[in-house]
Amino acid sequence: MRRRVPKRWDDLTPEWMTAALAAEHPGARVGEISVVARDDGTNRRARLGLSYAAGSGPGTVFVKAHNDAHRIVHLRNGNLFGEARLFGSGVTLPLEHPVVYRAVVDRPHLDFLIVMEDLKARGADPRDSTRPMTTEQVANGLRGLARMHGAYWGLSRATRPGLRWVKTWKPTKGWQVGLRKRVPAGLERAADRLPQEVGRLDADGLVDLWVRYVETLTDGPMTLLHGDTHIGNTYVLPDGEVGFLDWQVVRRGNWSHDVGHFLIGALPEEDRRDAETGLVEEYRRSLEAAGAAGPSAEEAWLRYRASAVYGLVIWLSTLGSAGYQRPEVSLALVERFSAAYAELEAEDALARLRSGGA
């Protein structure tokens, strides 16, 4: 299969798609392809309808490639090829996620193409911050993350040579440039929604906290991280199983990053306050059940508290941007993470983490 990613979805040929589906659907030969829907945001995305000249396969597939407008940002942040490389590696992920039929990396043209299942065929319900989860749904998602984290506990180049390309979480200059540019606008747009503990901080001070937080993600045993577990990258199946999609920010780092970003962002503030202690413990027990020598209850709670720093800064930046998320989605997440930042005393927790205290 050629490595060049077509510039238009209409350029995908039946022969190309037949080869893409061959591993999962041997004997299927695609006859015609139609574009059912397009949704070009952070990435170029479309739902394609398929008919078959021979054999059988999915009636629709979902395809994803880079949007030219955001390509350089993803390259600068180290996210350009993460998802395509992850699924192209054949790695097993022991949690609910979309079936990927084909992942192509087009390095010379700084692009990728992923062909995956259309989750609508399984009745999946995609979520975002305007449609939060229940406490049990969040618990289900945390159990899935614990299974994955446990399977890759102690991840290194030696333990998993096939994943040696996965970057370790670091507060790179690429990330900082974007944050320092966009957080000021986010602070301005959310000014009347922020608690005093956040409103007293300026943009550079917040990004400095973000840097210090990300630096803690290399402490202790590291694992495979989804890296971007906000609720907009999740879905719920009819049986209540919670899945994770959009793996572009896949990283190697501390478990708490995935857990905090998911838990705090997926629940309304009142539900989070009522359930967070039990949910963190549910994750910790599930991690132990997966065979990992995980954190103590005290360390888990401390790391969870500190994780609010990351989501607060990321969503202020997203709110201050154009074209990444709808404003109401970003604002809801800014409110959730700013409330958690204040109530969990995240800055104090981060200071204790960096001093080695638990």
C-alpha cells in the first residue's frame, strides 16, 4: 500500500480501501466508496460508506488525517504521528477503543491516515463536557485505564522494544510556546468564571505551574499513557463500557496524568466532589488487580490533587484558541478544572510532590 496520504477523501480508491480492510476482512473487495459526512476540525475526518464487489465488510468506516491548519502545532508538540504509529505497531491495548483497520504514516508529507471502525455501528455514544458522565461510567473508564497502565507498568525501551519510539512526557518548548501564547486569551474569556485561587495568577505563572507538574510525570514507575483523556475523547457503549479514542498524545509517564484529566473533566463539579475519593481508590485497586505494584493510597491522592494543574492550563489555552473545540466545551472544562484546582489545593499538592513528600 502506498504511503502517500490522499489530499481529498474522494481520492481514496476501492483498491486502496480493499487493502486497508484485508487483515480484518479477508476476501472482501470494495466496489464503491461514498463520503457520508465530513468533520474537519483539529484533524480531517470523514465517515465513508462502502459497498462490496465481493465478500463482506463494514458498511461504513471512519477516516482521519491531519488538518493542514494544525499540522505544525502537532509537529511542534510531538503529536504528529503518535496515534498512527501506536496502532500501526500492532500493540494490544486492554481497554475499550475503536478497531483500527489500517494506520499509515506519511513522513515526507507530514501526514498520516487512520481507517477505523465507525463506532455508530456499535451504538457508541460520544461524549463531551456538555454531556458529562455518571459516577459509574467514570469508574468503568478508570478500570479500563488501570488495565492498560498495569499491562505496561514499568514501560521502558528494554521492556517494550516495539514502543521505544513513544515519547516520555516532558514540558517541551513546543508545548510552552503555544500555552504562553493562548492562556492569556483563555483567562480573559473565563475571567468571571474563575475562583479567586486561579484569578490571582497570571498566564506565565500558570504555565510555569504546568511545567513543574509535567516534570513530575517522570517520577516513579512509568507506564503507557493515552495522554489526552478528556471527556471529548471518550464514548459510552450500550452496555456501559467506556472507550477511549484519539490517541495522538500517547506518552510514557506517570499514571496520574490519565486518571486526573479523565476524572475531573468527565464529572460535574458536585458529582466529582462526592465521588472522587472513592474513584481514585477504585483505580488504585484495579491497578493492583492488574498486577502492578502501584502507589499507596496517600501517594495516589496527592498525585490526583496535583493533576488539576494540567487540565486547568490546557483548557484555558484551548479556550483562548480558535478551531480546536467549541467555546462552550472548553469553558465547561475550565470551570471544572479551576474548581478542582482550588478545592484540592493543587498548587500545594504539586509543591509536596516536587519536595518528595506524600
